[in-house]
Amino acid sequence: MPRADHAPSPAAGIAFAGPPYHVAAALPHGLPHRHRVVPRVSHARVGTALFRAAAPSVAAQAHDAPRPSQTIVGGARRFARPRARCAKHAGRLAPAQTAGGRLCLYSARSTYAAPVSRAMTSIADIRTDYARAALDIADVDPNPLRQFRRWFDEALKAEVAEINAMTLATVDPQGQPSARIVLLKNLDERGFTFFTNYCSHKGEELAANPHAALLFHWIGLERQVRIQGVVEKVSEAESDAYYHSRPLGSRLGAWASEQSSEVPDRATLEAREAEYRERFGDAPPRPPHWGGYRLLPARIEFWQGRPSRLHDRLEYRHQPDGGWRIVRLAP
């Protein structure tokens, strides 16, 4: 297997200048918690049912569509993750976990016949054949951070939307995973930096288990980058510098929002923001519960879409001597 072992070379820092990026995502409401319908036919897929669209046009088509038997997917038990609240929230009760800590997805005891449109199963036929580029060990930089910069610059040139948006996956003490979109705000030879509320769900999970993963998906270039490693807090100076570069509204919002805690309505958030605006004016200090994290990469995978799902996957693995080993993975 091809190898590339060498001492890492420092990568020049990337400063993301200009106004902050914001992920504008229109998420569907999804299916009801209690009852979900899955066509009980041999070729039906779970993904088909979960992503079904409910719209008047679909309902109209369903009236004349074949009516295979249906299986109710319901009785899903919801549970809350135990939260090791930070000092800021000391004294508040943590939600209790459902007994057994298991999530029941299906109940096969109840069935009924209902109209189903063929359009509902068409999502299984949605596919794209990738053919924009190739990826080979001979062509990549031996340092994965420089290779990431190369791909990032190409995405920037191609005007890929939200190129610094990345999925951050964390795990709580009970092993329950969670993921959300955060924004990359700096990249240097140490790793990937993002900023958030330390008392949020992700902050509490990272305090309990610093192992995390990042995922960039640049669909316009048919590329993904997967990163695994350990997360640490950045210095106070780094957090201060980035905080004071943010727009005033965002700085006040960091005070007003106790991220991941329940609020009765939006008016409550706006009232808090107004209170802090009155208190601090146009010069709010950085809240002590808000700052940066840096993921120190141990593995970085570059994924390039290829025809027939025979994608190119190159993974960099950090070595004890500080170098990187590059391997090709099966798609």
C-alpha cells in the first residue's frame, strides 16, 4: 500500500475575513412522532418513508394510486440526554433518561390499508453519477492541512455556498451521538477552529468526551472531507480576538442566548438582547461562557465522487513521529 511518511510542515493560517457566514437551511417539519406510515412492500426502504413529502399534489395523486398494505411506525419513545450542566446552570434539574435508554423506531403490531402515491417512493430513484474529477495519492500534498487548503481554495473559486459550514459530531457520556452545523473560523498547522457557547449541548458533550468529528460537504465539486480528532479550547486571547471581530448584534446575542436551554418564546430572547444592549451599549465584553474550540486532527479523509460509485477516498493518518501516512480506502 502506498505510504507517505514525513514530518508535518506548518500550514499558513486561514483567516475568514468579511461578514460572518450564516447557514440558511429550510428544514422540513418531518413526520409526526406517534404515527408514521411505511409501505409494506418488498422493495420499500426506510429512507423512502422517512423523506416522504406531504403536499396537496401528493395527496391528490394518492387518491387513484394502488393501495398496498401499510405498517404503522409509531410509539417511538423519546428520551432526553442527561446533561452535566456547567456552573452557569448550577442547581437546575437535568432531564431524566427513559428507562433502558433505548429508542423504539418500529411497532409491527398495528397495520391498516391506506392510499399511497407512487411519487412517495420515487426518492429511492434519486441519484447522481459523479464524474468531475479524480483523486490519487501521487497528486495530493503530503500534508493534509495543505491539501485541505488547496481544496478549500478551489471551492472558494467555484463559489460553493457556505464553504466553511461543517457538521460537528459529538457523543455524550451515555454514548448517544449528536450532530449540528458549525462554522470553521480558522485553520492553521494545529487544526480547525470554531466558536460557540461552552454551556451548550455540544460544549457539555465535549467537556465529557473531547473526541469529535467534522464533515465538510462541497456537493458542487462532488467532494467531502472527514476529520477525526480531539477537541481543546483555544486561548482566551484567541477567543477575545474573534469575539470582538463579530457584528454587534452577534456579540450581544452571545449574552442573551443561554444556548440549548428552553425559552418560552422569541420575545424572551429579544427582551434579553435589549437588556444587554442597554447594559453594554456598543462595547460588550466577551461572555465567560463563550469562546473557541480547536479540533486537532488524527485522521483526515478526502473523498472525491467518481462514476459507478467507485469513489476515490484518500485518508491521512497521523503517525507517532509527527508525520502522516496516506492510504487509499475502498469506496
